[in-house]
Amino acid sequence: MSFGVRLATTLAVGCGFWCASHLYQRWRYAALEHEDKSMLQARPSDAERDKWIGAVKREAVNYGVSPSTLISLGDTGGIDARLSQQADTGAYARRHNPPLASEITLVYPYLLASWAGSLISVPYAVFLAASVALGQEDMRFRIAPVPMLLVFAGAGALSSPWGPYAWAVIAIPLAAAFALISFVMKKVGGVSWHAGDYLTLAIALTAVLSAGTVFEFLAIHLLCACILELAIRHIPACVRLKDNVPYNVVLSASLVGATLIAILKGYLL
């Protein structure tokens, strides 16, 4: 691949996923606000209202609830005054549904991922950029959007030297095994492992197995997990991540880092 083609691929894939992720966020915020307005206007049962308010409190930690919803709930006594007052501050409003211009710094991880992937192939550039998008959505909403997950899986299959069919033969049983482990963990220890987490992990592991970067992936994965744990324990702003860790951020960093290390070693070129 020539330098010009690689540069065009990096810009197109990186900026494309950055914009697509932002558009998804705008839609997601609008959908959540519409749901909250419907609940405010409706008369749900006490159980439904308690469940909704519990979800609002969890999402408010990540600035996922509109300020108007929190203020309305504060006025009716649904949430404590501190949370309602927090929504009335400029800091909360800036973090809730921010415009694209305020997220310009987020384009750099996308460009780095797409550039690293373009050194191997265009599908691999899409694969790594999709992993960054999944990490961003996990950080913001604690979910893995299905369309992005499908792009992530499809790009991983197309970029595999094994071919898509052999890739699927490995990825599907891995995902099933992780689903079984998640079920057992929930039954035995009460630990919930979301479907988006074990699906992305299965796809990522299949990709690094086919690329031969398992050691690099696991090493960076462990390093990122340790850094995140230390941040949660010692940085006040990160304490909110304790009960709901954005795992796909760790996964994305591990994939991109493992790819860069393998390229520097000459494994993938």
C-alpha cells in the first residue's frame, strides 16, 4: 500500500468512525431524553418508578441524563437535592450531549488506530477503529452498540489471514464459552458480565490469535487493567467507574497497542 493510499485510509476510516460515533451519541442522548420525558408525564407504578429512578441515578454518574430530567425529579423529590443541583451546573451540561467541536481530541485515538491498522490492511484499519468506537460508547453509555459490534466482527473476519469462515469457527465457540462463564459467574458470585463485553472479547481474541499477537495483547491488557484499577482507587474522578468498568476501553487499547508492538517487531509487516 502506497503512502498516499495509507494516508487516505487513515483519514477516511479514523474521521469516519469518529463522526459515526458522535452521531450515535446524539441519537442515544435524544432517545434517552424522550424516554425520560415519557416517564415524567406518565403515571407508572411504584415498582416501575423506582426501577426508572435507579436507572437515572446510574446514568447520571456518566452524564447520560438530561439536566431538565434531573431538575424535574429533584423538584418532585424523586432524587436527592445534591444530584439535582449538580445537573444545574455548567460542568454537567458541557459533558451531557457535547457538540462535535468539543470532542476534537477524541479524533486522535481513531486516527492512531486506523493508521496502525492501515499498515496491515484496510479491513484491519476498520477493525481497530471500530474497537475505539466501542470503547468510547462503553465509556459514555456502558453499552456496545449492535451496529458497531457487527462492523467490528465483520472487519475482524475479513482481516483475518485464516479467512472469514475459519475465523467464525473460532469466534463463535469462544463467544459461547464466555457466555457460559458469564452465566455461571452471575449464578455463583452475582457478578454480571454484559453480553457486549464477552462478545467483543471473543472477537478480539480471535483476531489476535490469527495475527499471532496474543502475548502482546495479554501483556497490554494486564497493564491497562492495573492502571484502571489504580486510577479507580486513587483518583477521585475515576471512583465512579468502580461498579461499572468500561471494559471495551481496555480492550481497544490492548488491540491497538498489541498491533503497534507487533509491527515494530516486524511480525505483521
